[in-house]
Amino acid sequence: MEKILVIGAGGQLGSELTQALANQFGGEQVIATDLRDSARSAFDFCRFQTLDVMNKEALRDLVKEEKVTQIYHLAAVLSATGEKNPLFAWHLNMDSLLYVLELAKEQKLDKIYWPSSIAVFGPNTPKFNTPQFCVKEPNTVYGISKQAGERWCEYYFEKHGVDVRSLRYPGLIGYKSLPGGGTTDYAVDIYHKAIANEKFNCFLREDSYLPMMYMPDAIKATLDLMNAPRESVKIRSSYNLAGMSFSPKEIFESIKKHVPDFQIEFNPDFRQAIADSWPDSIDDSRAREDWGWQPDYDLDGMTTDILKNLPSYFPPKNTLI
Ligand code: AKB
């Protein structure tokens, strides 16, 4: 019987992935953990415990007491926040991964999931249809920690047989939770402004293309990878993964089809340089070949779904319900 531990469950990805894991394994088999006790109320469908992943003794105790078999380690400082406190971001992102990998080796855990990101790529990476294997040279602390993390994952697989699996997520867009501290987060905020009938102030240029993915596709990819037979998972650093690519202007136009009066202005800030260092689009053919990856959503399909569902999760401020 699998026992699943999700670290950083209260985050944008964690809140939806934990629900999907509870659906697959049963709520009693899933322990959601987060640094903040306030996250507890979102996890009435599974078990919840507060956990600071930097407290490696507490982590080890929990894994041993609960006979955990799989860890999904989602806690991280993202790209924009990471630049404000680089040493803290490095410390948190790197040390926590090493604690989890060591624990997996020591306790002979079945599987580990750890998210990587398109942030592993940098200004010298081919920008279009970025290949799985190419020059990386990331220039954000988040990207550097993800690249180093990928090397550690592969190392623990090769040297210690730890079954660690990973995806290089594009910008993730969902309506059920708020993101925190990423460069791609404008593509979440813009929907909130649209349903509130407010003008959107975009921190990227109108033509700044980035790889993106709708959350249901990200959840599907994660479960598909984790449920794939061990021998099908041939890449143990992290898989390139693609859903769609668009610019701020294109997402604005997609929303305008539903909200004709919606307005936008562009005021690029320090996050523009981060976006400029990342690819426009990603070649994910290895994920398609090795474990059958196929996205379901394009930009307009995502926009329609978000605008239909977002108001019930985050009612716009100026609407009485
Ligand atoms: C970020 O913008 O930092 C993240 C990412 C692309 O990993 N969404």
C-alpha cells in the first residue's frame, strides 16, 4: 500500500496535485504538509500536517512513523522571489532536495517526484523548440538551483538507484489557487483582473513569448510520469514538457473574446530580463516517446475554462454573491 507525502502542498501546484493523488490513492494514504498551518483548511480530503522541510529530523521522523513510500517535494522559492534573496533561495531549494534524496536512499523509498522548470535554460540556450539536451547556463538563482537539482536527481538514480522522476514545467496557469513569486504568474493574474473588470498592468512586454501550461495538463503529466513503468522513464534529470506558448498580447486577445472591454497596459520590470533568458517554446518529444505525453489544452481552450470556473473560486471584488 503506497503512502504519499506531499511537501509544500499549499502551493499553486501542490493544492491541485494533492487532490489528484488523494483521488488515486485515497485520502487516508496521502499526507499533505506545508510550512503554514493556515494551509490545513484546504485539505479536508486527506491528512494534513505542518512541516518545515528544512527540519530534516522532523522530515525523517514523519517518513519513518508514517511508513511513507513516495515523496512529492514541491516546496521551492520561485524565480522572481529568488532574485530578492538569492542565498536563501539556494539554501531552501538545494538543501531540501538533498534531504529528500538522502532520505529516499536511506529509507529505500519507492519513488520521489521533484519539479524542475524551464528556468534551467538561459540566454545561450536555443530559444525556439528548445531541445531536451542543450546548453543551459541559467542566470537566475532559481534556475541555477533547478539545474543543480536535476544533476543531483540523476546522480542519486545512477549511484543509489533512487527512483526519482522530474518534469521541467513551463509557467503553470490554474484558477483554483494563487501562484507566488514566479515570472510567468502574470498569466494567472490577468484572468483575475479580467473577471473583476479591472485594467491589467502587465510586467512583461507585449511580445514576450513564454512556454505555458494549463494546470489540468500539468497534473496529468505528473501522474502519467509517476505511474509509468520504471524502465520507461529513461531521463532521470528532468523531462522537457510543453503545453502552449503565447505572449501577453495573445493571452489578452484570447480573454477579450469573452470580455470585450478588457484593457491592458505594459510596464516591464526586472522580471522582463528573466523572461528574456528563457525559451519561447519547448521540444517535449522525449516525454511523448517515453511515456506517451500529450497535452489537452491550447490557449483559447484554457481561457474558456478559466473564465467559466474562476469566479466560483475567487469571486471578483466588485461582485455581490
Ligand atoms: C516561475 O516563473 O518562476 C515559475 C517557473 C517557470 O518555474 N512559474
